[in-house]
Amino acid sequence: MQTAQILFATLTGAFAGVVFGLVDAPIPAPPELAGVMGIVGIYVGYKAIEYLDLVGDVANVLPF
């Protein structure tokens, strides 16, 4: 991923956070660090499965 994309995504998220704060709306994300780290963990786990090439078809595993 390019640095410009990461920077743009970060700035866009920060801008959205400012807008949500100004209108006193709840943010559509976990308001605690533990929740944010849970999302990071999901991403890391997904990328680990891709890296290890363990991607499979769930439909082949289900009994129905």
C-alpha cells in the first residue's frame, strides 16, 4: 500500500471524527482502545491466513 493512500485514509478518518464530534453524534467505531485493537487483530489474522495460503471455501466444510 502506498504511503499517500494511508495518509489520505488517516486524514479522512480524522475529518470524519471531527464532524461526528461537532454534531455530537456517536462515532461508528469502538470508542475504546481495546475495541480498536480488536479490529486490528481481525485484520492481522486475516492477513496471516492469506500469507500462509490457508484460504479455503467454508461451503465445502459445512455439513449442509
